[in-house]
Amino acid sequence: MTTITTDRLILRPLTLDDAEAAFEWTGDERVAKYMIYSTHESVETTKEWLRSINTSDTVFEFGFVRRSDDKLIGSGGIRLKEDGLWEFGYNFRYDCWGQGYATEASKAMIELVRSRFGEVRFKAECAAENTASAHVIEKCGLHFVGYGEYSSYDGLKTFRSKKFEL
């Protein structure tokens, strides 16, 4: 189990005990708007998601805990994809947006992969309309490479996306 400490966050594995705290963002339609999941209808849906998380030597999933109050405020991960690039993503409670947490967590995940695997390439993707997320990805050093499309797991949402690489 990998844990990372940054200036303001602790990135640690998620557990089933995190369901109530995680539901604060997974159940918030503002947060889920551009996500690959649809808004969770209940804590039980969040528990199902937590049970489904699998990690490995090339898949890291984290809960993001704010150090100042030990509150779980988001989650995200980084994984090696079939194309050989490492892809990362993040998700935070609405009241934590715009405070630099996504950039801080993403940079920490990128550094973890670099420290373990050397000079590797990264990618990320966000809804084209999600300018805040695009800005986070750019602050992590990735560059826009083109447009694409992604759909939610349940197929109810499809987005035009911006793709980034480093």
C-alpha cells in the first residue's frame, strides 16, 4: 500500500470506511458532471465503487486527505495504459475546488511514477468544457494534443474531450 504526503495532503488507499465521506462528492451532481461515473444515488453505490477498486504495480488509486483537519476531500489515481502512457485523474468535493488540491495531488502521483519507473510519458483527458480541469493538467506540464470523446460507464453521458500528453 502506497501513501504519499505533500504539503497539504495525504494520498492514501481508499477503504470501505471512506464511503460516507466519499459520498460527499460522488453524490454531488456538480462534481459528477464531467466524470466517467454518474452521480451516486446513495452511499451504497459509493460502497460498491470502493469494493471495485483494484490496485497493482501499475495501478494506483488514492483517497486525498487534507492534512489540516484529516478530512477525506477527494480521490484519484494514476495507471499505466495499453499505449504505454500513464494516465491520471482526480475528483474533489465541490467546496475544495479552486484551491490547488488537484494540482498538488496530480503532481505527487506523477512524481511517484517517475520515482519508480524513471522517465515515462503521461496523458490525461477532460471534458472540453471543463476548463478548470484542463488548467490543472497544463499546470502538471502536459500539453494539448487534440480532441477526442469519452462516455460515462453507464453510457448516459458523452463528452467531447481535450487530450493532453507529456
